[in-house]
Amino acid sequence: MKPIQVNIKHLRTLRKLSQERFADELKWTRSVVGSYEEGRSEPPIERLIDLSNYFDIPIDILVRKDLRRAKDTSFIEVGNKRVLFPITVNEENEDLIEIIPAKATAGYLSGYDDPEYIEQLQKIKLPFLPTGTHRAFPIKGDSMLPVKDGAFVVAKFIDNISDINNGRTYIVLTKDDGLVYKRIYIPENDTQNLLLSSDNKAYQPYLVKRESILELWKFTCCINTQEYDEKELKLSSIMTMFQELKVELEAVKNMP
């Protein structure tokens, strides 16, 4: 049974359409819909385009992927340019997340919107994650201490820049810098840029244009691949204390 055959019936059923109503929507005949769903014939390119436009799903996915294994059909459009594959699940209907390996981060910029690239990534199950599309990204360097080099940040896809929480950390994909993990601040009276800041103050913050951002992923959790030693744990506690103290001082400073 070919994917296009099962996908037409599956997507039609999700829309709660009869074969006759579905045929009317696409200006086909009911017998044509039946022949496709039963595998007696296959739709030509013109009708594949009709299906792609109707469901907002790329032709490549319609003809190659069995969408019955997708958890839903709420594909995410980004800048009206592309569509992300929906959340995938395992045989127990549990969410799976893709892992971007450290060696493949350089290729992510060219493959992030390619279903074949995403499909070949390893996937894991983390049952404690909230709902949504998640990926695990490798961290390089020391700009976001105490998150260590070699750790993985698991993050949730954000489809609208306006949903950014000021001062929270995100995985950001930009045209110029590729993947970075930074704390994002929203500059006052500036609707064109965002300020990306490292928690390690040895690195200077910098502005990025909103229009240059291709993807945003909000921090959910961190998976460390190295053990912390005692000194690092003390340093982490001290940093946290000073960060909290700074917030309290700012609140006092702003009091009337």
C-alpha cells in the first residue's frame, strides 16, 4: 500500500469529509477519489498539486511519508516559505524528539527545512516533556556557563517571534550565524532587532535582525554529558545567587 493512497484517505477522514464532499472541494469526481484511495490508480502531478495546496502539505511528504504515524496535521508555516513535518510518535503513541548531532550542526542551516534531513536524525523519547515539537541541540563552547561544552539543550519550537519571553534562553537559527544558544532580550523602542546575550560575560551581547531569524526554540531542559566537579557546582551556585540579587536590585531601583 503506497503512502499517497493511505494519506488521501487519512487526511480526508481527519477533515470529516465524505468522498463525495471531498471530490466537490477539489472539483474532482467521487469515483476518482475512490480509485486513488483504493490504489486502482495514482494521481498525476496536477492532482498532487491540488492535494498539496488543499492540505498545505508538501508533495514530497504526501507521496513518501505515511501520515497515519504523525500525531496531528498542524504543519507549521514559517514566513510563508516552508512547512515543518508534524510531531512524530512511536508505536506506543509517545512523542519523539530529534537529536542534532554535534558533527551535523554545520549542515543544519541547509537541512533544517528538508524532510529527508530531519527524518534521518536519531530520535529519543523523553516522557516528561510538555506538548509541542522538540529537538535536542548540542552546545559548543563556554558562552552559556554553567551549561557545559558537549551538553544538549532540549528546546520547544516557537513559531512566532512575538511569543518570545524577555530574558529567557533560546536556540536561535540565523542566516549568518547558524545555530546559537543565547539569552534573548527585547530592546526598547526597537521592533527590528533582538539582543542576544551570553551568560558568560566574557562574550559581548550583539543585535540580530528579526528578519534574519529562521527558527526559534525555547529552552525546556538540559542534558549534561559530563559530570560537574565540586568547584563548578560552587561557581554555578554563586552565579545563580548574583543573578537573583541583580533582579532584586533592579526592582528596588525602579521603585518610586
